[in-house]
Amino acid sequence: MTTLLPRRARIVSPTSIVQLEYSPHPLPKPEPTGPRAWTRFVLLSDTHAHTFPVPDGDVLLHSGDLTRRGTFRDLRRTLDWLCALPHPIKIIIAGNRDFSLDREWYDANWEQTGSADKVATWEPPDPISELLTGPRAVAAHIVYLRDQEYKFQVRPGGREWTVYGSPQSPNFGARVRAFGYDAADAEAIVSSFPTTDILLTHGPPHGVLDRTTKATLAGCPALAARLAALRPRLHVFGHIHEARGAYVHLWEGAARPSAQVVDAADEAVAAGAQTVFVNAATFPAGPNAPRTGVGGPVVVDLLE
């Protein structure tokens, strides 16, 4: 059964601090705990070519839907914004709306990527790839992952973190979906995800921050089942805008993660092996939509 939890503004455990709501002033970073320092992750998803202020941090993670319709213009706007941000490490993946980044799908389906008021135009791949992996992106410390692992340190002698990023998410009957997979292929796809500190996917696992405005759970069951073996420290996703929120799952004696968000409250979590789940959709819909329309980045501090 899916657990209904308060929509937490702040979640604290001995090894993690999650902040979904905070002052616009600089957030104080936790003091080191003995020899162990804290690493600050700033989490984004589903920005759809919008730009807005972003808190400072050690690592910026973006879990896809960088654009509205996958166009070069949208992607350039997003990359201009990301390149200008001061975070020393910025790790991004694509999402189902980033049509042109899935070239096999795009070249076969580009005519479907138009909108009611704009006819689609095929766009060449080289300028788009240059935005993501060219010299400017490299100089701005942007790392683009497509079913890849990346390792990094935020300070000399500090912990080496591993992150695995995948843009793939289930089709579930959708007609226009880049990086999509059918239910029959799900287990084979997620079984390739390695053990990692940070898992970055576009779509959520089934039952975790995936409830739609139609009260359905849109996450991937195969991904939810795989998490018991992976147990990342942090799992970041988006895609289901209305389910923006965070949940800290304690693995000791716990079944498969299963939680949704309904109200606002702070929360403290006991010690133990845990995964911080964050649906970082920046533009929440439905009952969780803020008055400004922008949910803002989620800030997560993890103890090294």
C-alpha cells in the first residue's frame, strides 16, 4: 500500500538534510561532523527552458526536461543559464521532452514534435551536441550523462562520489516520448543500472512521489524493484510535476519504498541505511503548485 506522508518543508537525519522550502538568502551549510564534511547538492528537474535564481552549492544535478520541445533555441537558453551558474560541478541528463537529444527517436519522429501553433522543423545534431559537450560546456563544468556513470570529488582529499544518470522513462501508452521504453523492456533496462551513490533518472520509481492529478501512480515498477539492490544515498528524478517533494526511506526492516506527499510539515528521520528520494520538478502542478508557479530547486546536504 502506498504511504501518504506530509509534504515536508525540511527533513533532517544524521547523514542528510533536505530543504524544499527555504529563505532566498544564502543557506548556511552544516558544520563538519568530526573529520567528515557535508556536500551540498542543488537539485533541478523539468525546467523547460525557464530560468530563475538558484542557490549556491557544491554540485548541481538536473534530471531532465531541459527544454519545452527539444529545440536548439530552448536548449541554448537552458545551457546559457547553466553555464553562468557558479556551481563547480553540474551534472545533467535529458528527459522525454528533450526530443532532439534522442537522435534515433527524433530522426524518425521529428514531425510529431510541433505544437498547435508551430510546425516542427528538423534540426541538425552537431550544434545541439556542441551545446552539451563542447568547450564552453566543459569550461562551465557541465557533465552530460546518457546511461553513464561519473565520479567526482568536491574537495581535495574528500569523498569520491559516484553518480549514474539515465534519461529513460516508461512509455505507458504515450505517443510522443523520447528516451521512452515499453513495460516489456523495463526490467532489462533498469537491471543495467549499477550500484552508485547518486541515481539520476528522469522518471520516478513506482509508488514514490509519482502520483498524478488523476490519482494514478505513473512511476516505473521495475525501477522500484531494482532500488532494493542499488540503495543509492540519493535518487533524484522529476517528470511528474504534481508530485514534487522528498522522502527519506530507511532500509533496515523496510519494504520497497512507497510514499506520496500531501501536506506541509517538517520531519526528523532516525539513523540507519537510507535513500533520500527527491522529485525535483521545478514547476509543480495540481495541489502542490506554489503561488509563484516555481517550486524552486531542492537543496540536499549529504554527510561524506
